Amino acid sequence: ESIDALAKAVNEFQGGLVLVSHDMRLIGQVAKEIWICDNKTIAIHRGDIQSFKMDMRAAM
């Protein structure tokens, strides 16, 4: 319930937000794009966590 309440609050928030989480349910409910920080660079995946995971599996 607390994850759902947090997701609802984040989705209703009108400003910008950086979310750092390992909770896939929360990320799935709120993320519109995924930023990958690796080796001093940032790559942006425009899509939800499911499409990001599929892209990562395909790249392996």
C-alpha cells in the first residue's frame, strides 16, 4: 500500500522529480523515461521500465 500511495503522489506532482529506486513496481508506475548513468555518461531510454528491460536483454 505504501508503494501505491507514493506512486500516486509522484504521479500527481506537477514539478520535476528524480527517482532512484530498486523497486520495479514503483518504477513501473511512475517512470516515463529511464536515465542510465554509467562510466561518466548518461544514456536516456524513452519508455517504461518493461521496454528498458527488454532492450537490455536483447543487447546481451
